[in-house]
Amino acid sequence: MQTSLVETSATSELPETNSALPNTINPQNHDDHSAGSGSYQVVARRYRPKTFEELVGQKHIAHALSNALTTGRVGHAYLFTGARGVGKTSTARIFAKSLNCVNGPTLEPCGDCDSCRSVSTGEDIDVLEIDGASNRGIDEIRQLRQNASICPSRSKFKIYIIDEVHMLTREAFNALLKILEEPPEHVKFIFCTTEPSKIPITILSRCQRFDFAGIETTAITQRLAGIAANEHVTAEEGVFPMLARRAAGSMRDAQSLLEQLLSFAPEHISLADVHEMLGTANDQLLFRLLDAMLQCQPAVIFSELEAAASEGVDFGVMVEQMMGLLRDLLVVASGGDAMLMLFCSTTQFDQVKTIAHAFGLHRILASLQILDQTHTKMRFSTQGRVLTELALVRIAHLDHFQMITVLLDRIREGHLVLPTTPAQPVSASVAAPVVKPVQRAISSPSQVPAQPIPVTPPVASQPVSVSPQPTDQTPLQRFHETSVAPKIELDTMDDEQAVAVWRRAIDTIPGMLATYAASFKTITFEKPNSFLVVFNNQMAKELCERESPRLQNVLSQTIGKAIRIRFELIEEKQPIPVPAQEVNRNTLFKDVVENPFVKKVGEIFGAELYDVR
């Protein structure tokens, strides 16, 4: 079988137990592919882990595989799942080296024997790395089954590492079932995939599954710092944490970003270099945008975005950064501490906490939804800047969002309060009589009135006292002060009043729900605060039950107190038709024959009647 030795995992991790990570990288343990050598190899390949101790972020998997080697409980099929760049293929190679090393099976492969060296480079004849995306058909799997029966050339085991195994066809998976369940003693299978949901359950049940977690930001930061020190490159404080957050748990992504920076700034890496190369926005710009949104200053938002565009900031990336920042605001607003923040450093906790409390939990949630929708639209649009401006301006005008929360809380408590229009001072021009000319139907010009007819607006029987609103009040305070709540006593309510209240409540509901709610059979009020609504229509009952929260809110609004609603269905019995009494056939025929009209017709046409049975 033709194999594809494509290296799909290029993570390189360092020991988690050693705090001096830069010193744990020994250049002598890696192939000479540095920048000064003739054949340069990228950082992600040069610093791949070579032992279980060098795996970062996968301690549980390293522990389980190490115990399997120690106790001799090595299975015949393994499935490694997880996101890209977290060490799946690297772990498969380490496990293969541990099995086929001249000292193996061992927890610490020597790394010097022919088997260890060839496995590290992906060229071992007994450890076959197969690209599942290129060898996905049934013919390739048939060839694999034939070759699997042949004993390994020089090692103890013949190991098949199939990367992106979910790309195999259904027929290929079916052809693999038998040998996967009962392989020869010298054959081991290691499957790697990023999408385990696409693998048939028949394959999953035959494998030991290990789920690789995303690597923590601190672990990636330490690893990048060690690599940079080994490459004799200095970096400004905050560079490696930014790259680690940008990688989102993928060690290979972080190392690829570092590779770009080493080419961009080969001696010293600054934060400005990172922003310029990646098209990201600096933290100061993001916080200025947050402050402008908090103060509802769209002009400032447009000005800051113009400055960002002049600096080459990618607006799609900036929206992602803003979502990450709002995520940290959400954590802090919910009561989380600094250690739970993913996109901001712990030194920014006080600043994040102040902004989070100013925004409010519900406004942060709405802002995240707006940015998420914007990020989705940007994938299919060339107007990324316009979409970003639209999203940030919309967020800036969410300053009254907390009023909705208060209103919903009052509805749930049964004390709905509706805002009323505040009284305005009556000016002299309004209080004076309004004089309007009245045009009448006239037959001649002489009938035109000489003076216009004054029309005076009605004057209220009681004088209206108007006081101006204090300027230091917030909209939310004015909302509380200018609201009234209708009150209806429940202690004296009877069924007739309950029907009237129900009809008055559903009059405020538009659409089909009001129509079905009005088709009730009976309404009974059950003390202390429950309405029993009976329908004889199954469809009406089901619709009202689905919209029960809405009906309860409207009814609570009408009454001014919390109300519960129960729905019942009474099926009206249809009258059973009584079969007509059977009429004597002979009597019926005799009546027809003796009918005068029938006799007359028979005489005219000379017809005779017969009873045909």
C-alpha cells in the first residue's frame, strides 16, 4: 500500500515539571536544521516532543500510555482525538518508538537506535504513517490488510498510524472492521482525527479512545519563551502571552506564529511587531473603543476605527479580539476572578472589573451576540469595516438595555409597571386659545364670514402641576418614578369578573393567540391567584399552553399581581344517531301502489309495479 508520510501534527512541548523551560531544550537532541544550516527546518518540526515527559498539556494521556507500557496492557487499536496542533501525531510517534525501541517496550526510548531515528523522521518501514485523506478508498484498505499479515522487518511490531482517519469512506471502514477487531499479534493501529463524530460506531467500539485537550495559555507561553531563548532571540514582555492567546490552545499554531516573527524580527520581537505582522489591534485601542461604546460616543468609535485602518488592522481579527475581551468582561461581571480570564492579563483585572460593572451583565451578553453575528457576516462580505462600525455603534446605543431587565423582573414578580409619558410644561402659546378659520359651504362670496371663528381647546377641570425632570436623574430612575401599576383585588374576584379580566387581557395580544384564547368554554377563578381556562378545542388548548408564559405576563400586567393559569380540555360528546326503525317492506310497497299519482302514471303508460328484492 502506498503511504503518505505527511506530518500533520507539529506541536512541540516541554516538560511541565521543569520551571526553567529554556534550559530543557538541548540543541544536541534535535536535528541540525537551524537557520545557519544548509537545510532549514521550521520551528514546529525541530521542537517536536520526543518523549512522554516532553508532552505539554496532555499529562493524563502520557500517564495512561506509560502505565500501559509498564504493565504490558498494550492494546491493538488506539484512537487519538482533539483539535489541531495539540500533539496527536507526535504522541503516536512517541508511543511507536516506545514499542519498537531496541530497549522496548520502554517508557524512555533511547532515540539513538535506527528504529527511534527513523520513526522520528517518519521513514521507518515498520511504522507506517498513512494520510487518510489521500488513501481513503477500499482498495487501499485491502492492500493494508494484505501487508499487515507480513511480519515486521526489524522491529517487534508493525504499527499503522492513520492520520485524519475520519476521511475514509464507509466501504473502507467496513473493510477495516475484521482486521481491526482481530489483528495479528505484531500489528498495532493508531488512528488520529479532529472529527471523531464522523467515525462509525463500529470502529469506535474497537479502539481505546484518548481525547486530547487544548493546551493552556501559560504552558504555550513557557514553551515559546524556551524556543526563543534557544534561538537566541529576545522579546518584549507580553509577546508570548499574546501569541499563546492567538493560538487558542494549539501549540503548532503558536509555533507557526513564532516562526513568522523570527523571520520578521530575527533578533528582538516587540509588541508592535506582533500587531503589524498579525494585523491585530493593541490593547489600548480596544479599551478606548470600549470606553466610547460605554459613553455612547459614535464619533469617537469612527475616529478610532479610522486610526486602526491606517495602522493596517484586520477588522475581522479585531472583531475576534473584541469578542475575547467581552468574554472576559462577562466572566468578571458574573463574579469570576482574574485567573478565569483568557484574553486579558491579570494585571488588567481592575480595569476589566470597572468596565464590566459599568456595562452590566445583560448588555455584555447582547454585545457578544451582535459581534458574533457580525463575525459570521464578515466571512461572506467584502465590507468588513462597515460591518464593524455598524456593530460597535449598535453596542454603543445599548445604554438603556438594563431597563428591559428591570421590566422583565417586575413581570415575573407580578408587579408590572408600564412607563407613562411624563407631563410637559404648558407654554403660553399652547395655553392660549387656538384660532382657526373655518371654511363653510357657501353659495356666494357674500356669505364668507368677516372674522375667523375661535376654537378653544377643552380645559381640564383640575389644574395640572408640572415639575421639570431633574437633570441628574438617569433614564432608569425616571422610568421608575413615572410608572404606575393597575391593581385588582383577588380576594373578592368571582368567575364573572375573571372572564372580564381575561377578555381585557387578551385584547392586548395581537394575532392568532388572541383568537384562540377568546374561544374558551369556561373560566374559573381559583383562590388565591389561579385561573382555570377550559377549552373544547384541542388546537386552542395546545397553542395557549405553548404560550402560557406570555399569557401569564399579560394577565399579571392587567391585574397587577402574579397570576397562574391552568388549561383543561372538555370534549363534547356527539349525539349517537338512533337507527330508524325498520319499515315493513310489504307495507311500503302497498302504500306506493295505492298512491293516486302512481296509479295515474301507470294508467297513462300502461305500466305495472313490481317489488324487486
